[in-house]
Amino acid sequence: MALDKKILKDLVHTGKEINRYGLIIGEGGNISARSGNIVYIKRRAALMGKAKVTDYIPLEIKKGKPLRKSDRPSTEAYLHLACYRAREDIGAVIHTHPVFATALGTAGVDIKPFSYEMAVNLKSYLARIGHIKAGTAELGEAVGRAIRRHNAVLLKNHGLVTVGKNLQEALLRALAIERAALTYIACKILGKV
């Protein structure tokens, strides 16, 4: 099986960017990118900021199985696969644990695209779903349903999922949402939103 070297290189670069921006810590978060009917996803327990090409493993989208039996994909493989199955235009999925967006999601606050950055990059409202145990098919199904009409989903007590035609677009969406969340919290502290 020939691996998509460009996608693997982009995943490594994007993982380092996600870590640099502080959207995850340690083994947290996971990313994936589509190449035809194959998805490359972060290996379970790999540190995204230090991940190498070999830390991203291929899964067949339809069956969801690793193409190499010894590979152990991220525990959130259900979530990623559900996004790709929901929409053909999705080329990348990023799941992060940004502090401010997660805080608002946990508090049950809707983040409207009130900033220019968020409106331009997100191009949809931000969906929000209640707490569902991480790493489960149930969480994957809930995110897949929400992602049919949205480009991002806040997961209560868990984090953020953004999608895009590529990794860059999905990352810009995550960054725009986190900045909007921080702006919202700053406005609340100042007394007016």
C-alpha cells in the first residue's frame, strides 16, 4: 500500500501548530486527513507536538479498520470517521481541547459568530452537544449528525471538533473559535457582551 506522503507531512506540521497554539496538552486531541477512501489519523497515545509521519496511521473510511492490523488508532476514531461519512467535502478533522471554547461549551454558552474572524472562517453556526463519554461510537454518531450542517461542534466537558476541506481550514476554524470564546469571556468580565 502506497502512503500519501503529502498528507502525512501536513499532519505532522499541523500537529505541531496545534501544540504550539496551546489547543492541546500531552496526548490530548487528535487530527486526521482524508486521501480518497483512506483516512490518516493520529496513533493512540502519540504526542501531537512530537508526532512523526509514522504516528499517523491509515484507516479505511467505510469499515473503520486500520489497514495494518498492528496499528492502534486514536480512541476518537469513531468521531473522525463519522465526520467523513457525513459529508464528502470534508478533507480534514481536528479535535482539540481549547481552554476558553471548552469552558463556554461546558457552561452551556452558545458562541455566535460575532467576530469577523469567526464569521469568515467558520461559515456556519457552532453546534453544541451535551456530554457523551469520550471514545465511544455514541459520541461519534452525535458529532456526525451535528457536522452535517455545521463546520464545528463544541463537546460539553470535552473540547472542540472542527472540519475543513483541508487541515489548514480546519485549524483556522479552531483558532477563530478559541479567539471568539476568549473575546466573549473578556466582554463578560468587562460587564457587557
